[in-house]
Amino acid sequence: MNTEINNIQPIQFDDTTKMTPQPFDLKATLRRYLYHWPLFLIFAAVSGAGAFYYLLHAKPVYIINAKLMIKDNTTKTNEEIALKQLSETEQPKGVESEIELLRSKTSMLQIVNNLQLWVTYQQKGKYVSKDLYGQSPVKFELTDPGKYTTGTISIVVDDSDSYHVVSGTNNGPKLGFGQPVKNNVGGWHLTATENVKNFIGRSIMITLADTNQVADQYLTKLKMANPDKNVPIVYLTIEDEAPGRGINVLDQVITEYHKEAALAKKRATKNTLDFIDARLGSLTGELNGVERNVEEFKSSRGLTDIAADSKASVDNFQDNDKRLNEINVQLEVVRNIERYINSGIGDGESPPSTIGIADQTLTNLVDQLTDLQLEKSKLLATTPAGNPIFVPLNRQINSTREALRQSVGSIRTSLTAIKGQLLSNNSRFQSTIKGVPGQERQLVGIKRQQGSKENLYEYLLQKREEVALDYAATIPAATTVETANFGGLKSSKNNLVIAMAFMFALAGPVGLILARDAVSSVIINQNSIINYTKAPVISEIMQNDSSSPEMILSKPRYIIGEQFRDLRTKLNYLHNKKPKGRVTLFTSSIAGEGKSFVATNLAVTLAAAKRKTILLELDMRIPKIHQILNLDTQHAGLTSYLNGEATLSDIIQPTALHPDLYVITTGAIPENPSELLETNRMTDLIEFLKLEYDDILIDSPPVHLVTDAMILADLCDVTLYVVRQAFTPSSELAFIKRTYAEKKLPNMNIIFNGVEKEGKYSYGYNLYSNYYNNEKTTKAHSNWKTFFSRF
């Protein structure tokens, strides 16, 4: 017989009998979340209060704009383009470099001090303090800085001549405007402005901030962009709560930039002027000396004029000598440039002048090196020397130096060759005037020196005038296209704040509920059972406060009654519609999951269908069937029968619920339940009952706690494994899965018990409430318990 039972396979169900994972049900989901309406109410109140507070205290922010056109210093001549191609990398773009100069913290610190931005004046309001920039009734003057450079001074304007300081609820003495005050900020005084009469009796808050921090704040708010790289226009934008202050700051940024750019250009021009002035000073002394030599020579020898016959030779000689002097000047300039290149002079020094050099390539190289050094000096004013931006710039400077060195060498070689030719011409001319008297020849030599120095002096004077004009009329590095102007009010965040508050009011409770479910240590819904264990969930039983099975008979339209009738139908399919002798085992993972409740009510339902049913109370350690059915505890039970102390007729009890329902209780609780269940008398009992009864229901102990259910499994056809919502630990799913996969229990199916129709864990399990009446339970819940469960 046991072999026959072991061969029973689980019955396969169609969609009408076997539970599958439930699809998404919007109505049920909304009902699930709306149960926690106090949680949504709290989140709505908090988010609404937060949004209201923000909107109440939010200050308007104004946008200030300006435009600046940067001089395009990246345009080069053909010679410079050829030199640029020799470089390894491109030069830094001029606009980007100028933007860094515009963002100079040194300049911003100057602006903060010029506009006294480290002092703010605000009028205290009920909710929002109003910024009084440009409208303040007083002006703060710090005469002697103290230990602390930051702080807040609250005053009340008493009249046009006086005020008093407020500290908490204490009012200080009356002070006159201009009267010196000394405190931890240092020595200071307040002077009245033309607006003082409009603020009599009002509270003014004066806030002192650190200048470095204020400069950093404005640098953060200052935005610059060059959207079109082909057009060197920089768009400057700043946001401020006071539009007047924003306009002043932006105008000052442009002014400081122009000032710094002009100073940088003047420094470079002044270096050239200093070089020319030094050379002119030297030439003045030399020219005076030559003129004295001419005078002394003529006076000592009584000479007045040169002979007509030597005039042509002398003229040729002088022309040739003039050319030789120009070559000497150019060689001197070349030597100066070579000394500059080879001496390792720092980047801060300007290259020597190229005056007198006709080679355009050399001039362009010197100008390019000057521009690069000037650009590097600008960047050093705002950027640390170790910044990666200097890598391509230093490489460009070194490349230009090398190109300059090669060009200078080539020019020097050419000039030296020309000089040799001119010296040779001089020797030839001298040979033609050998007939000229020695005195005249000496005079010619002296005048030649005089003429060459005069020519050089005049040349340097001309160049000095050109440089001086450039110094006096320095071309600005940029042109202000648009001065700072009001760009409008920054778009309000009110709608965004309201939307965020609304989203928080909804998403907060939903997220909290989902998170609570995710970390829950108990089983919440049937989908988690099906998805994890793969075992069929054939029925779900609603939560019921009463354990009495009488309602199954007395209230046929009650939901739970219909659920047990549905389970009765499915049990018939599980037994392959076997008419008689069906043995069903009830078990669970742990105690308290409601297996005795399910077994008792199913037994009543089977009896109501005129099936002769007997219920065995085989949870012999903690028996409950006799309590549910209010049976006599002194009646002989299974313990007595298995011990051989009673007969079958002694232990079978009829019930008052229905004439077709019988019960065998445990009776006395045994010390060795497992051993009793393994006796032959237990097998004989089941065999006898199968002949006499249509359904035999066995209430066994939890299978994960004791082995009794496993012992009884061989005697049964079907196992109904009870899992209780919000009670059975999630960790038991692994045990259920293993038990089902290894087929330790015959034809194992799961009953999901204690499902909330409406409440904390309801997930749309209200399968019958739309059709059957749902009567209130006889035992009312505590209102407070129900309310707190909604959180």
C-alpha cells in the first residue's frame, strides 16, 4: 500500500485551478497605497511646508549682461605663418587667454574693495530681508580693522542724526552718525546717506564678510563665454539679487581689464623707449667728441675747405663709409639680439630692439617673442606657473627663440660679408686720394666719423618719436561692445519647487512603503512564493479574526466561506476526483501559520457537501483542533489508541457542527510523538479510515520544526502546505523550494493564508468582494491599532 502512495504524482492544473503570478492591477495598487493615507498626508504636509517656506523666503535674482570684443592677436603675416608651422603645437587662443585675465582674482579683489562689496545692507522684513544696495540709509566706514573681519551689526535708525545698535533683545546707547565705535570688528563709524529719512524707526542689518570669500563668490557668479570661435566676442553674465550692484560689478570687471591690458602694453613699449634713450645718450657724447676733433684739427692747421679735385673721390668714399656705418649698426643690433638669446635672460625681460634691421623675418620673430612673453606675463598674473596651460606656451617661446637664433646667425653672416666688401671699397677709394694732402685726408676721416654718428643719431630720434607716439596712443586690447545692462529677472523656480514638492509628497511614501517591503523579513505576496519556489499556490484565504468554523455554515455568502468552497473544488481535482478514502496532509514551516484553522474549516466545508469527513489532530505537541471545535479534552484520543489503551470506537468523536464531520483528537500529549506515528497501529488506522470515510484530513506539526509530517507523508495522497502573509519568514522560501523540488511531500500545493483584503499588506487579493457580501467580523479591531497600522 505504501508503494502505491509513493507512486502518486502531483496533478497538473489548467489556469482555472492553479494560481499564477498576478498581473499588475492599477486599482488594487492604488488601494494598497491609499491604505497608508496618513503617511501620504504627513509627506504632503512636510513637502508643502518646505515649498511654502522656500517660496516665502526666496529672493529674486537678476541677470546682468555685457559684451566685449577682444583684439584678435592671432592674425599673422605670411612670414609668421611660416614660422608657426615650425612649432609643435598651436599657440593658445587669444580670446581664451583674455578670458583668464578677465577672471583675475587680483582684479576682483580690487573691485570688491572699490565697490565695498564686503559690506551688505539689508532691511529686516517679516519673512525676507531686502537688499538695500544703492538705497541704504547709512554707509559703513572701517577706520581700524580689528581681530575679526566678519560679523553682523544690527541697528535701528532713530532719526536723521542718530541710531542705536541692537544686540538680541537689548538696545545699545544712542550714537550719532560719524561717531567712532570700537568693538571686535575694529574701529568704525556710520555716516548717513540721503536716504536716511526714509528709514527712520526701521531695522537695518549690516553684514561684513571676508574680502577673499566675497571675491571668490563673485568669480563663481561671473560667467564668460565665446560661443562663436570665429568671432572674438566675449559674453559676460553675472547674477545678483541687486541689479544695480551687478551692473557696477560687471562694468568694473571691464574697466579693470582695460586698465591692466593698457598697463601691460605700456610696460612693453617703455622697455623699447628706455633702450633708445640709453643709446641716444651714448651717441650724444660720442658726437660731441667728434665735433670737437674737427674743430681742433681745422684750427690747428688753418684749414677752411677740401680741394675740388678730390671732391668726387671723397664723396664716393663717404657714401661707401655711410653704408659701412649702417652695416656696423645692424651688426651691433644683431650682437645684442645674440647676447639676449644666449645669455638665458628670463621671460620677464623684453627682447632688444630691431631698429635698423631691414630683414622682416627677424623683426617678425622678435615681435612674436615679445607677444608670447607678454601673454605669459598676463597668465602668470592669474595662474600658477605649474599650470598645464604654460606647457604649449613655453614650447612656443623656446621654438621662437631657436628660430630667432638661426635667423640672427644667417643675418650676421650676410652682414659680415657685406662689411668685408665695403672695407675693400674703402681701401680702393683711399688709394685714389693718395695725392690729397695728409691734412685733408685726416680731416676727411674725422668728418666721416662725425657724419656716421649724426646719421645714427637722427635715425634713433625718428624711431623714438614713433615709439613715443605708440606709447601715448596705446591701442586697447579689447572694445566694449555693450556695457553692463539689465538682462531681466532670472526665470522663477516656483513651478519647479511646487512640482518637486508634489513629487516628494507622492514618491516619498511610495518609496518608503516599497523599501519597507523590500527589506521585510516576512512573505508579503504570493508572487514571491511562486517566483522563488515554483510550487503552485492553489488558494488564498483571507485574514479572519475568528477561528470558529461555524460561519462557513451560518454565513454562506461570507467571503472566507466561498474561498474554502473553492479550495474544496480544487482538492477534488488534486485527488483526481477520487470518491472515497482521500487522505490530505496539512503542514507548514513554523507554528502559527494557520494550518489547523485551514484544516478545520476545510473539513466543515467538505462535510457541508455531504462528504463523510474525519479530522485527525496529529499535531500532538501543540494540538489545537479540539480548542477550535470546543471538544471534550478528557475524551480518549490518538495517544491512547496508538499506545493500545483505547479502541477506534473510543477515539472517534462526532461534532455538533455537522453530522458528517468527525474528529479524532490527540488526547493526552505524548512524550514520544514521532515514535507513536511510526507504529503499525497508525498505518492500520489510516487504512481503516480510508474504507469508512470519504475524506481524511491530517493536521500535522510544522515540517521544518519536527519530522512528524515527513513520517505521515507516506500515508497521504495530497499535501496542503500553509504559508501565512506577513508572518512566515522569507527565509523559509528556500526550505519550501527544496522540499517541493525533492518531492519530500506527496503532491505538495501551497495555501496562502491570512491575506489582507484591505490593509497594510493588501495587494489586490480581494477576489470575491465585488460579488459576495463582506460582513464585518464579530470582533472589532482596535481603532488605534488600525490607525497606526496605516503608517
